Amino acid sequence: MIIYLAIAFVTAYLLGSIPTAVWIGKIFYGIDVREHGSGNAGATNTFRVLGKRSGIIVLTIDVLKGFAAVSMAAIIAVEGGYNDLSWIRIIAGLLAVIGHIFPIFAQFKGGKGVATILGAVFGINPIASVVASVTFLIILLIAKYVSVGSMLASTTFPIIVFFVQADQTLWMKIFSVFVPVAMVLTHQSNIKRLKEGKENKTYLFKTKK
């Protein structure tokens, strides 16, 4: 039975390690997005470096790989005879995010994991994911900073788990706290730029004048 868990978790990490932004940049544009813009291999930097179409594709795939990692790990675990899937989904989600930040297919230099965390959270706790997504969009529209939207939206997860879904497992509660902590830790460079007034703004419905 343990072999099924190993396969499930390795699969989750490998799915998270798919460097969508890097591959799309190299295959279709002949550039490495990590050498331009903010230097991150994520959707936000792809929007800035490669444009809206590529950014949407990268964002979609990065969200899907987080969701797929959680879902496939659960399917493999069921085949191995495991019934309690909550902790398996959570570990798979964490491994997918680790894979995105440290991808084995891209010299362990990836993105910040925001989209992949969103996909994983959707597979683990859909309600919290929807609340976080709406919060992110509202903050982005108001503040125009993706980093601020990501960090503040992530704080809604533990709020939902602790105060709305109070019957959640200890695993879920720990994971819900991990999400905003991870967001802050991976956004240190953004926090520095925000303090210095150098953080790039993102405009959803109009171009910066």
C-alpha cells in the first residue's frame, strides 16, 4: 500500500514541476521568462513579458496542475486502499506547490506558486478557493498589485476554515495557515519593492497610460 502513496506524491511533485511559463517562452518566443521582467517563471511575469494570451494560458495550466496533482493523488491512493483522503490531498497539494517553486524540469528555478496553490486549494477546499479568488480580484481591481492581492486573498483561507468550516480536520487547519505563510515567504522581493514604491502595477481592463 505504501507504494501507492509514493507514486501519488511523486506524481504530485512532477505535475507541479511542469514549468509552463519557461516552456511556452522558449518554444514559442525563444526566450526564458526568468531572464526578463521580475525573473519569475509564473503567470504574472508571463503577462508582462509575453503578453495577455500567453499569460492566460500559463495561468490556466498552472491552476490546473495544482488541481490535477490533488485529484490524481487521491485517485492513486484509493487504488491503494486508502479511505481517508484529506491528508493525502493536502500533502499532494503541498508537493505540487513545491514543484512549481522548485521545478525539477527547470533547474529548480520556478515561480511563486500562487496559481498552483489556488488549483490545489480548489481540489482540497473549493469554498475557500472561490472566496480567495473573489477576494483577489477585488483587491487587484482596487490596489492594482498582484502581489498584494495574492497575499491578502490567501488570508481568507484560514478565516474560512477556522470560523466558517469549524469542523475541519487538524490537517486542513494546518494547511490553511501554511498557505498565507507561504505567500508571504515567496513574496519577499515584492514586499521590498512595495516598500520602495517600485512594485509593478497590473491593469485588468485598461492599459497603463
